Amino acid sequence: MNTCRHTVVLALLALLAATLIAPQANGATMLAVARDGVFLRDAPDSNGKTLWKYEKGFPLEITGKRGDWRKVKDFEGDGGWLLAADLNKEPHMVVRANKHSGGKLKVNIRKGPGEKFDVVGEAVYGSVFMTLEQKHNWVRVRHVEPGVEVEGWIKHNMLWGF
């Protein structure tokens, strides 16, 4: 009886240890672009070919690293290299819904986390938001640019990021 109890305890401890050591379910490390005008390059080198130019807040998934460089992938699957110094942990999300609408279909930004709340704004594919809070499959976000500031809730499945 004692041996059986010890076996069960050891099995539970092993399971707990595996859970603590294993990466999160999605396994992704997400960071955001720290400043405007950061170039995505095809190689971990300042002389690498420029593939894309990102603005502050754009969320990226880290897929590798080499020295001071981070290999990243964006919400469209485009990948390349950025300097680690050009990234931060400030959470952001980007609208991934309605890609092929040419900006005609918009995502509603609501006053609260649910479809019963009033619409306070709209966003198109590719719009970047600071993530403020997540609740019940909804994300409270803020977008600020000269002359425009909107804060509200967007359904999580319309967004990509952290």
C-alpha cells in the first residue's frame, strides 16, 4: 500500500515538473516593435536586404535568435530578422480579419466586451492597437495617432498578437 502511494505521488510530481518546464500551449514568444521605422531584414546583419518596414507597436512572434538579432514572423507569415534592441514587451495586437475586403469590411470596436455594447469605432485589416486587457474572448485596445484616439473592445478572433 505504501509503495503504491509513493508511486502515485512520484507520478504526480513528475507530471507537475513536466508542466512547469514545458513551454506554454502555443509556445510562442511575442514582442512588439519598439520604435517607428524598424527594418525587417533577410539576414541577421545590418547590411541584409530590407524586406519590410515596421512601425512602433507592430506585434511579432519570435521564432529564433542569433546574437543580438531576433528572427521574427508577423501575422501574415512574413519573416526575417530584427535587432533585439528594436523590440519590447509592450503588448499589441493587429486586426487580422477581412484581409481581402480592400478596407471595405471593418471590425467593430465596442464600448464593452460583448456584442450588446455600442460601437465606438471601426478598424480595418492591419490596424495596430495597444492591448490594455483581455476578458471573455474580447480584448480592450487603444489606438492613438495624430488627431485620432479610440479605445474599446474587439473580439479576440479578429486580432493577432499579445
